[in-house]
Amino acid sequence: MHRHDDDAEVLAADIFAYTLQRLRLQPPPLDHPRSPAELRAAVGTTITPDGLGGAEALRRFTEVLAPACLSIDHPMYLAFVPGAPTEAATLFDVVVSASNIYAGSWLEGAGAVHAENEAIAWLAEAAEFPATAGGTFVSGGTAGNLSALLAARWVWRHRAGGVHDRSRGLVLTSSGAHSSVAQAAQVMDVDVVMAPAEWPGRLTRASLERAIADLSPTDRQRVFAVVATAGTTNVGIIDDLGAAADAAAELGAWCHVDGAYGGAGLIAPSVRRRYDGIERAHSFIVDPHKWLFAPFDACAIVYRDPDLARAAHTQRAEYLDALHEGDRDEGRNPSDLAHHLTRRARGLPLWFSLAVHGTRAYAEAVEVTLRVTQEAARLIEAAPHLDLLVTPELSVLTFRRRGWTPERYRQWCDDLLDAGVAFVMPTSFDGETVLRLCIVNPLTTSDQLARLFDLLASE
């Protein structure tokens, strides 16, 4: 099974041919999910005592299973937060898998870790973090936020000299924060106080001040982190990051910025000022698989002082001692910087694409999506059947189709997907079911969105 033979040569050729064919599709088919019963009937039994053989297993994937997966890189995939990996990033993900690099330690993956660190340094520089900043890549924003909060709690307890070792910590965030913040708090068994976000979902200085004023003296001592959001998932709003940093300083707490979706805007000159204050945070995250054109899965977590993260996360075991001996460590083991140990070199596709295309191309690609979003917002404002609900700060459009019920929104979205036109999902905003589009693909055009708005007029 592990020996390289002629069959492996044929299978490799077939897989590479499919890969190149998929890359050449401009755009790829949007495709459509199928029910478990439909898939069972269509694909049959795939795990058998004697195996299907490479050709047949690949056929069942390409003909049955792959078309049941939506193409997140389709220009009209506009739901949730899409992705649009570059060809360079996608191809290099094949190299990462083929190389089977263990990227948890410097000893075993020095070359890969060095390259990932260059990508981390680029992100740190965009946030105006010091040159000594560092971080690593984890699977997604949920893992990134959890890791940052674990580091924050460690610092809180360490600096208290044992006073808080048995205290239940508290996180101060916004009602507009991503659900992963509450999930991390649940995993850590800590409390969350949510300052009410002001319309249209922004954490402001005033709301933070009110939330802090409402804390009892005991609860003030329990706050170990203030979490702000740079680009809320639902609407794309950036919190007052300077106010969050001030609140954290007042409370003697860690300031973390969740930029999983919106953090990519740091590299776009047209919106960079909106992130003022992030340079004072202790950590931030951004997901390259969202708006920085990398494949799944990759979240960059960046620390102002990686030594603090290392103290919080380093796992100790006899068999790991060798990883922390002198120049085998040098403070660069990615496994010491987040809630993980085993990890693939998931930051390499981003690094390779940056190395191929350069940072200016990345900034321009983000600017393209911002321009298309603004053009589409003007089309919505001009349409008599639509109401723009929030002036977009980044690349999310939230709007109403006048006269529609929640059921009508859902049916229209289902019909669009059934027809292979677009993938759009309704959302809730201000207590109302509305439409939401998220634009992160530079191949999405305002003309395509105009046709979508015209379909709404004809309904």
C-alpha cells in the first residue's frame, strides 16, 4: 500500500489533471448540496475490504461528491464569508500536503516555520505591531480567539501572583462580537459581559464606559480581556479599537481584536484609518482563507509579545523536552503559541502566494472588492425596490427587498442556488429578516451584482 508503483504514477497524473482542470474553470460551477439519501444512492459504498482502486475512487469523488460541495471561490458565492484563493496558493497547498511537513516545531519544520513567520511579520507590520511581534497559524477564527484568550487569562493570573489562581475570569466584549468569543468563554469556563453595541453593531467608547461602570469592584478585578471586532461578520462594522485598548488599560486587562473576516482591510489604504487603535492591542487574528486569498484552513494569530503566549501555551512532557533545548527552540516553535500541538504548515499557501505576487497585488485585490462593494451600494440606493440598511464600511452589503416576508427571502435564495446563479443567504438585522452579501472575491463585478438586483425587481 505504501510502495510507489505504476498505479501510483497513473493516479498522480489523474489527480493533477483534475486539479488543473478545476483551476481552469472561470468560474467553476456553483454546484449544489444533496441529501444523505441522494448521496448514498449515487456514490454507493466507498469503503470496502478490497478497495475501489484509484481510478474508481477518484471518479466517484469528481462525478458525485465534489458537485455536492459548493464552490466558495465562485464570484457569486456571496453568503457567509466566502473565499477566493489564488491559483498560486491553491497549487502550493498540494505541495504542503505532498511534503507532509510537521510544522509544530522549529526542529522538524524550520524552513516551513521560517516562511510562515515572514507572512506573520507582514500582518504584524500592517497592524503597526513592534518588530518583536510573532504568532502562528491555527485552523480558524474560533481557534485563534480561544488561543488569545487562554494567553490573556494566563497573564492575568500570573501577574496576580496566585491571587486569581482559583478565580473565575471575565471577558468584556460587545453584543456584536462573533459567536466564537462566547464559545471560547464556555470552553474556558469563564464569564462574559457584553456591552450593548450601538447601531449598526459597533462597540463604542460610550458603551464600554457604561459596561465598566456597571461592574462591581469584584467583577472589575475578574476582567482579564477586552475583545473588540475589526469587521463584524454580519454587517462588517469595525469597533472603536482605541476605546477597547483604553478600556483594557483601565482594567489592567489584555486587549484582543477579532479580525477574522475584516482584518484583511489593514492592508487597504482606503480603509486603514478605520483600524486605528489596533496597534495598541496585545493580540489580533485574521483568517487568510477569508479575504486574503488562501485556501482553507488558515487563521493567523499575532501577539505583540509572543513570549507571553509561549508561557501560556507551551506543553511540557518528557518526550517534548528535546524541542526546548537551546538552538532547537530559539523561541520559534509554533506549537508553543496557540492551543495546539500537532499542526500542518497551513500558513505556507499564503506565504507562497505573497512571494509570487507581492504585497502590492494583495492590497489592490482587497481594494477591488471594496470598490465593487461601494458601487453595489449605490445601485441598491438607486433601486426603488431595495433599501440599503447600512452604509458599508468594508465589503458586506445589508439591504431590504421591500414587501418581502422571511419565507419569501428564503425561497428566493433557494431558487437562486437551484438555478446555479448565486449563493445568497438571508440574515437577521435589527430584528428583521434581510439580505446580506459578502464580497471578498476580486472576480466579483458590479455588473454581476446589478443583474442580481434586477432579479429582485422582477420578483
